[in-house]
Amino acid sequence: METYWDLIQAKVCRKCMDGDGRGNCRLPRTESCGLKESLPEVVRIARETQSGTYEDFVNALRAQVCSRCRYQLDDGTCPLRTTLECALDRYSLLVLDVIDGTQASTFSRAS
């Protein structure tokens, strides 16, 4: 997981509006990054939906990660997603690119 997180920090966290532009998070200590908290699940979901579409990946995130998030409401909506405050939702495509790229390079080296 550390390799994934290092790559995500380099590619995603640098662009995050909660970051400093160098990959360092500036969230208050009382908050945590949903992406970092759920990284193992996100990687697992990306692997499981590898042959699917981006929509399949997002639907799986909603069902398996967002459904357990403290911010999601009973009706399935999320005020953080609505206001683009959820890093996992906001950067899911970039995260998927990182995970797919890592898997592709791993497979290339194994051949």
C-alpha cells in the first residue's frame, strides 16, 4: 500500500485543493483524508473492476466505501461529494489512473 500512497501523493495530492502543491496535506488535524483512510479498499475495488468501466469503479466505491462513511446520509447523498469536499470522489479518476499504471508496470516487469 505504501507504493500506491507514494504515487498518489506525487500525482494526486500535488493537485489537491487541500494540499500545498508539493503533495503535503493541509487538512486540519481534526480532519482526515478520505482517500488515505480508504486506500486499501480503493485499491481492491480498482483491481476487481479492472475490466469494467469508470462508472463501475465509481458505483463500487459508492456501495463499498461511501456507504460506510460518516458523512453519507441515509438516502445515499453526501454533502461532501455535493460540495466537492471529498478527495476520494474529487480525484477518483486520477487515483484509478495511478492504480492502473502501477498494475500495468508490475505486469510488464513480471513478463
